[in-house]
Amino acid sequence: MAERDLYLAAYDVADPKRLRASLEFVKGYATGGQKSVYEIFLTPAEKASLLLGMAQLLNEAEDSFFLLRLDPRSRVYTLGVAIEPVDPPYFYFG
């Protein structure tokens, strides 16, 4: 099985219809997050699929999508009611 890296995915979408579609699409990959920022564990193939899917959903003139790979050596700090991201035992894509 391919190794997964932890990413932060964030988007800003102007149109409500595209916003809903983006939310549902990104949540399919996410392990946690809120509003329009999500923690996502991805293999290289899943990363390519996520980027392709978002490129098809978004209008480049009005919307933006940001995917940041987090350094696995860094410690994750959470404040408030946050839960530290954990790679689940399995992922379901249905």
C-alpha cells in the first residue's frame, strides 16, 4: 500500500453551487477540518485525483484552491476543541 502524506486543503469559492460541490468533493478525502480547511491524508494517486477533480469544479477566474503538504517531522499542535489528525485504519471511497 502506498504511503500517505498529510496535507491541508483550503478553498475559497465564489459561487454557492460550486461551493457545495467543492465541499462534498473535498470531504470525501478529508479526515478532519472545518468550514473550508481540511486535513487530508493522500497517496500520490489520490493527490492527483483530488487536484484534477478540483480543477474541473472550480472557475479559475473566481475561485482558489490551496493544497499544502505538511512536514511529517513537525509536531501537530491543536487548540480549543480541535482533534489531532490521525491516519485512520482504512479509507472508504464510495
